[in-house]
Amino acid sequence: MAAILLQTADWLFVVDNLGLLLGGAAVTIALTAASILLGFAVGFPAGAVEVYGSDRARRLVEQVGVALRGTPLLVIIMILYFGLSISSSAFVTAVIALGLRSAAYQSQIFRGALQSVDDGQLEAARAVAMSRFEAIRHVVVPQALRRSVPGFQNEFTIVLKDTSIAIVIGIGELLTTGQNLYEGGQSTAALEIFLVVSLVYFVLTFATNRSLDRLSNYYAVPEGTT
Amino acid sequence: MTQPLLSIDDLHKSYGSEEVLEGVGLEMDKGDVTVLIGPSGSGKSTLLRCVNRLTEINSGRIALDGQDVTGADTDVNELRKQVGMVFQDFNLFAHLTALENVTLGPKKVLGMDGADAEEAGRTHLEQVGLLEQADSYPAELSGGQKQRVGIARALAMDPELLLFDEPTSALDPELVGEVVEVMRDLAAEGITMLVVSHEMDFARSAASDIVFLDDGEIVEHGPPEQLFQNPTADRTEQFLSRLHAHEETA
């Protein structure tokens, strides 16, 4: 089966256009990086507010989070691009949509991680005269970040794959590039194109997950009672 | 007349409708080692935690060096620089080595330079016999070692008063001795200590005062020989005989 596929299929076409596909992959990486960063920059403080914030701030963050998590990403992108036209740049719009949606999920990863750190840690830090902020910053957050890695890996993978939704507002990311090659009528090699596209997604998710594993191992501390 | 280091006056504390401390008064001079004993639920730990304001009081007065520290305008962090605490469950910072546990406060709070804090930290670890474990993480230490790091962490802030909240209660019996020994050394060095503990060995050999607390009030207060040999209150006598019976069977 595999042999037949290799012999008969139009792989040469894919090889010829590999440069285009890799260009699309570069846009995918840029979209992912920008969205994850925005998601972290908004999601981490949001998670902290849900744990340590005032009642009013906490309620506000929770409600925004529920709305964002309850709306399909495709709909968020369309509202921001066609409905509100928040930016003339499709790239910027996609980053905001992916980033805010990711922030809503990342906030829950960090909320859970912050809550999982024993209250005694905060108390012991306060007892050596740290302010509440210093205690959270120097004692709770470093432990919570370590515990967030598995959840963060999931979120990273989801955002990376969901950048493909940016195809609906015409961003030349990986999937769009593949789609254009096929729809341009230059080739009927749909299967070959989309197999290579999915392989690139796989390599990207696999590589980033492995890198995060390494990071996590590097910062790992022995577990147990304290 | 010298001023007491710690002076607690008519302290009241309630959780909801339950009154945990019902007008407690206590004084400690510099160098005193006061051991609080009493049945579980008598308010010992609450009293201790009121002193460094991990727990807020309802009414009364706590003064350190003559300064009221219970007011809303008191800087609790300034207070806690003067009053160290050792916890029952150790609460060592899990992501930091023993040495880093000891140096975090001096670095972040006292603004000590890294090298100075480490040098002082090693001295404090040596004081509790754990210099060799400086680079171990809490999870790699035994309970007794953890608690000794906890003591070193509190000492590193160079406090005027050290609070101990049942420092040996979470330890296996064979590990109690090493912690008691360190505490006895500190007492001998003249460090002022307020200790919640039923460790009778320590109370007999190192305490200057024993305070018996029951139902939120101080029932009896005196030097160890007097309180242990000739308790004046029935409640004290009953408690001590129960404690004694427990020690016999343990």
C-alpha cells in the first residue's frame, strides 16, 4: 500500500513546492508564538486574580473566561475580523483571537497550579516578613509554574494546531499554503499535500513538547513533603 | 525597671461564636524560654499565631519592646522581622535547597547581599548541624532535618523572639531528640523562645516558665519545678497526670 502510494502519487509536486509550505509553516510558528505569549501575558495574571484577587476582580475575570471558553474560536475570529474589524491586519486579529482564547484556558491552568501549592508555603513566607506579593512571587509562583507544565504543553499543542483556523481570514499560514497549492489547479495531489502539512504540524508539536519536557526536567525539584 | 520583651494583655480571640482566647495575659523578658502546655483546642497555637499576627486578635494588647503591635497602623512585616516562627509541619519552601530556604528571607526582606546571606546561612545551618545538607531539597531530608532547617530559617532573620508551634508533633519519635537538642542549645544561648510543646524533656530542662492554658485562659503559670511538682490548680494536676500516663505508655 505504502509502496503503491509512493510510486503513483505526485510527490514531486510537493517537493517542488516545499519552500512555499515551509514559508507557511513559518507563519504558523509566528502565529503560535505570538498567541501563546499573549495568552500567557493575560492568562497568568488572570489565573492569579482568580486565586488572590478581590471578590469583584475575581468575578469579572471568571465571567470573561467563561464567555471566551464558551465561544468557538472560529466565531471569535469572525466577530473580531468581520464584526468588529479590530485591526486591518488579519495576522494581528488572529493573534488577538487565539491569544485571548488561550488566555482563558491558560488562566485555568495557572489557577489550578497556584491553588495546589500548600497554604503553609505562603504562611511560612509571610512569617519571614515577606509581603503578600513577595511571598506569592518568590515562593508560590515558582512552585506553581513547575506544576503548570503538563497543562501548558496541552495548551501549546492546541494553539499550534488551531492556528489553522486563521485560513478563514486569509492568512498564509501552513494550512492555507497547502490549500492554495491544491486549489490553484496546479496539481491534484491533495492527499500528498495535506499529508505533508499534517507531518509538519506533528513535527512542530512533537518538538515543542519535547523542549518543554526538557525545560521541566531542568527545573525539576525532588517531590515530597516539606 | 526593665521593660518586658513581650507583653500580652487581656487578649481575646473568637472564631465565629467560639471564643478561643478569653482574656489571656503573659509577659516575657529577654532570654526567657516560656513553654505553653494545655489540652488540644485550648488556644495555645492561636495565642502563638497572634504574636506575629498570622492570626488577628479581636481585642486586647500585644506589645513588643513596649510597642503596641496590634494596631491597624503596625507594619506586620516589621513585626515579623523581630518575631520568627517555626511550624509544626515545617513548611520549608519546597522548590529551594536547605541553604536557599535559610537565605531567602535575608536576601529578599533584609536586602542582604547574596554572598553575605549565604555565608550567614551556612553558619546557621552549621548551628543546627546541617551544613552538609546545605544543597539538599526539603523532600530529600528527614523530618528532624527539615525542622532543623526550619529553625535555621527563622534564626537567619536574627529575630528578638522565636515562636515554636508544636515543633516536634509531626516527627517520628526517634527524630524528636535531635530537634529538642537544637532548641535546648538555643535556650542556653539566651535566645528568647515562646514554645507550644508537650515535650516534657525540653520543658523540664530548658524552660524558665511553664504556662498551662485550658479553655482559652491561663490556668497556671510558674517555673517548671513548681508547676510540675506542685501544681496549684486541679485542672493542671489532671492534665499533667494524663500527660504523664501518656508518656509512660509511649
